[in-house]
Amino acid sequence: MALRINDVVPNLKVETDQGPIQFHEWIGDSWAILFSHPKDFTPVCTTEFGAVAQLAEEWAKRGTKVIGVSVDGVEDHKKWKGDIEGYSGATAGFPIIADDGLEVSKAFDMLPAEAYMPDGRTPNDSATVRSVFIIGPDKQLKLSMTYPMTIGRNFGEILRALDALQTAAKHGVATPANWELGQDVVIPPSVSNEDAKAKFGKYDAKLPYLRMTKLPE
């Protein structure tokens, strides 16, 4: 069964390069980002892990934990982190799940349930294991996206999406196309004009159903 937005994510006990974790306990009261990779020691994935490491302060500012997952084992993860840190010049302080049994990949619907990969599998065998999941403190899936093997993910966009999700959750608003933190937001159609004025003060009705307002302080 596909994992859909607002579903509670699986509460798996997994092994990582930093020891075993129970996923929901690890998330705690934080936001979390799970980003997956088809294999260690691969070029695009190494640049992506490096980008996540370089953004450590940004994740912390937003009360967000990050965790990687790859279909190789713990010892490979530990060795790979040396390459990641050497390439990026940043400490990869986040854990990486060892999903060599594909439990996480299947539970998060990144592979068919009947998927089987023999020893010596290549990245192509697990190509669909290349996804991002943003999870709220309520353990519900808030956003997911999947990329092909050849396209590196834009973690600036993932950071922007996280800002939008946190803003929407905190203030009961929506965000328009290309929105960035500090810009005007959308008043949801479910809020009446009277309630919108009481909550937000002035707003700009671009269309009867599109009302923009400044983000509350």
C-alpha cells in the first residue's frame, strides 16, 4: 500500500552507523527528513550527502533532524562518510540507516513488496530508492518527492519546502508558487473574509478566492 501524505510513517527499529534507533522515538518532538539512496560510494549520492552535511546549522535552526538511508550495511556507511566529508568539507553528523534487507525501502513504498536483489546488486537494482520524506512531529508524512538516478536533488528547495510546511502548520496559511520565508502568504479559502480580517488585518484580494497577506509576526 502506498504511503500517502498525512499517513503516519512506519515506526521501524533500524540499524544505523550510529547504532540502533526506533524511528518514532528518534523523531521525538522534532520535524524529520528521511532521504534515501540506492547505494554507497556512488557519485551523485555523495554530492547529495555532502549538501545535507553543509546545511547542518539550517536543519538545527528549524528543529529538524535528518537521516539518510542506503541499501548497504553499517560498515560501508562508516567508510563512505569519509568520502562525503572529504568532498564537502563538512561533518556528516547525521545517522545513515543500513537498509541492506530493504525493510525501510519497502515500508516507505520505494520498492515493490516482492523486490529481490541478489548479492552484488548495482545502483540500478535499487534505482527507485532515491526519495525524500519530510515528516512532522506528529509522525505524519507531510511531503515526499522521488528523483531519477541522474538528477541530484536540490536541498535548497527541500529547505524551502520545510519552511513552507512549518509556516503553514504554525500560522494556518498556505504558500504561493516560489514562496520563500518572509514573503506574503495565502489565506486559505476555508477562512471567511471576516475571520481573515480579524486574524491578519489587511489583506490583498487578488481574486475572490486568492487573498494574500503578510506573514504574522
